[in-house]
Amino acid sequence: MEPYELTITEADSLLAEKKLSSVELTRSCLERIERTEEALCSFISLDPDQALQTAVQADRRRDRGEGGALCGIPLSIKDLLCTKDRTTTCGSKILENFKPPYDATVVEKLNECGAVIVGKAAMDEFAMGSTSENCAYKIPSNPWDIDCVAGGSSGGSAASVASGQVLGSLGSDTGGSIRQPASLCGIVGMKPTYGRVSRYGLVAFASSLDQIGPLTRDVTDCATMMQAICGYDRRDSTSVEQPVEDYHSFLSEGLQGVRIGVPREYFTRGLDPEVNQVVMNGVDVLKSAGAEIVEVSIPHIDYCVAVYYLIAPAEASSNLARYDGVAYGFRKEGAQDLVDMYKDTRSQGFGPEVKRRILIGTYALSSGYYDAYYKKASQVRTLILNDFKRAWESCDLLISPVSPTPAWKKGEKADDPLAMYLSDIFTLSTNLAGLPGLSVPGGYSSSGLPIGIQLQGPHFDEGALLKCGFNLERGLSLERKIPAICA
Ligand code: GLN
């Protein structure tokens, strides 16, 4: 086995036992990147020299008997997490040359752990999309079939972890952007509860929905990364002051006394029969592990797409107002006056999907329409949250599909925004209700593409999700494979 194929947990043991050094591990990942990046396009920027320097320091730290599980582990981070003096593009031309003057809190935390940040992962522009095809720089490929999408918007993060380029990644999830690419690429992805992870230094898309979370090769690694990034931060006013649990303590076998809800509305039209089969198999596995299975209802689920695609663009339209060519990134030179400079900068700096969202959002927030659209959507959002609260009376967790289908071919939905939006149907509710969600590999389609299973739980019950995910992983015992990448 090559070092790049290890999980974080395995690499940590070898590093601790001095059977492997971080420099060797980082070299192995960098070589893997060199061999596969042309086909995969997972990275917007790479910094191999910096990575090796960090690895040297991590080895020294370990030599002194210091450093935790992430010390010396090569990771990627989505290119919307601010990195001090390192370009942070958000997948957009408008931030082409943007070098933030500070690190995001999660980046600070990874640095403190001694993690080796190898590069910044490709993503849909401003995290708007479900395939990463809206990236202004590179479109990541699915490691299992490079003609297929890696999912989105954290597609580069997912592709880099699934393909062995790095051992783990951080992404962001506003409506599914961690869970869906994790599912499509055959890895684990967690969206923590809103407020659990600081959003300080995460470039905002839709502030009431955005959360940062890990993408890893297994559930144990997910717990490790969660441990590193969770916690209160006074610099994010929405971060919650609640002690962080010991996530590894939940990773034990057996689900006696755990009630798993199967929300009937998630298993209807549009669901690919193979996805249905994988999720139902997951239900059986959890039952064998001792869980009680109950049928539940989330009656307002049908409204999720409409509600999300009003609230998210509305918040985006106001968040993105700051990109006007004055303070950040790209500016179109040669304009006659200030208004023309704004217009030219924004017309040329933003891609079509971002413009579409700014238009929808501005419209939904404008006086005369605000009550009919934004306010109504916010009210229905509360109904969706209430559906979950009611569900928690009869069950502890929900199991469902992540994506209605396995990965699709690049270009297939690129010109059809509605089809693209509909593919988010199963993930949006988690963000609208502020809940934690986990995507765990569940199996493969007949054409060999991965299919994930989603778990959703009550606020701050990440531990229960990890426990259930761990049992799912154990029970399914899928062979851990890193796909061969053929260009
Ligand atoms: N696919 C959804 C969108 O396009 C969600 C994106 C996300 O979670 N960042 O908005």
C-alpha cells in the first residue's frame, strides 16, 4: 500500500510509531497529485514547497512527542476558506488575485494541529452549484469516471480525497455541498449543525445556511477532523457556545435503543432504483446492528427546493454586493465613471450562475415582492424545521438518500438550472433547519459509481450521526478502494 492510500487514523499511527514521516507521506500525496491532476482538476492552486516545509515542521513536532492526530497529515481545503497571503478565489474571476490578510478560524485550527495544507480545492463559483461546473478555473472530474461530475460545490475537495491526492479535506455546505460530492465520489462528508463550526473567514454565500465540514475516507477520520474544527468562536456571532463532545467516544458498535426514522416522502418519484436499493440495504444493516426502524413523515419536504432557491439567492445577492471592484479582487479598468466601473467589473467578474442568483435574490428582496417571496419562504422554512422537531418525537435520526442519482456526465445538466436545482432535493432540508447531516458510502451502481446514504439528526447531535455512520460502515464493510485514474 502506498502512503497516500492510508486513512488519517492509519497514517497517524504510522507517524506516531515513526514508521513513516510526514515528509514521506506528503511526497507520496504530491506525486499522486502530479500523476492524476491533469485528469482530475481538483485544485485551483497548489503549494508543494509550503506543504513540504510544513511536513518538516510536523516531523519535528512529532519527534518532540507533540502533535495530535492531524499533525503532518496532507489535506486540501475548499478555495473559499481564507488563507493568509494565499490566493482565495472562491472559484470566481472576481477574486482572481484576492489574497486575504488573515486565516479563517478553521484554517488557524488546522495550522495549530500541524496539518499540511497542500492546496486549495476547485469548487463552483461562490459555492453555487451541484457539479463544480460553475468553477471559473477548472472543472473537477469524478475519480470513478472522469467523464462524470465530482458533484458540488465542494467537488475538488471530494475528488482530491477519493483519489488519494490528500487524506482529507474541508468543504462547505449551504444546501448539500459537502454531502453530495462525498456521496458521488464514494467518501464520507459531514455538515455540522449551524453554529457548531466557526464561519469566520469562510467567504459567505448564504449566511444563514453556510457551514464548514470535513470530507474524509471513513467515519473515524470524519470524527478526527470534526474534533479539530468544532467550537465556539467569538469572531462568528452565530457560533454557539456549547462544549464540543469527544466524537471518537461515539464510535462503538451496536445501535440498541436507537430509533432510525425512514421519512416516506424521500422515497418517491425521481429516485433512481439503484439508489433506493442502496439506502434500503443501509436500513437493513442498521436494523441488524440493533436499531429500531420507524416510518416518519416530513410533509413539507416538497417545498424545500422552492424555499431554498429563494432564501439562498436572496442572501447571496446581498453578500455579493461587496464585490464591486473597489475593495476586492478583479476590477475592470478603463471605465468612464464609477457606476460604469461597477457594472463592467460585475458583468465580467461573475459567471452566469452567480448572476442568475443575484438577479433572483435582488428581485425576491425588492420592496413589493419581499412579503410574497422572501418572507413567505422564511415562514415555510419554519414549517420544515417543525416537521423535523415532530419527527424527533418518534425517532433519533433519519436515513435517506443523498442524491437522487449517482454521478452524471459532465455537461448533462449544465444548461438546465432547474434540473440541477432539483438534484439537491434531499440535502436542502438539513441546511434550512440548521441540522447536522452525514453522508456515508453505501454501495455502487451497476456502472460502478458510488452511492451515498444520508443521516440527519437533531441539532448538535453529531455524535449520534457518527455512531450510526460508523455502524453503517462496519455493517456494509465495503472494500476500501482508491480508483485508478485513467486519463
Ligand atoms: N447545490 C446547492 C446550490 O447550488 C447547494 C450549494 C452549497 O451547498 N454550497 O446552491
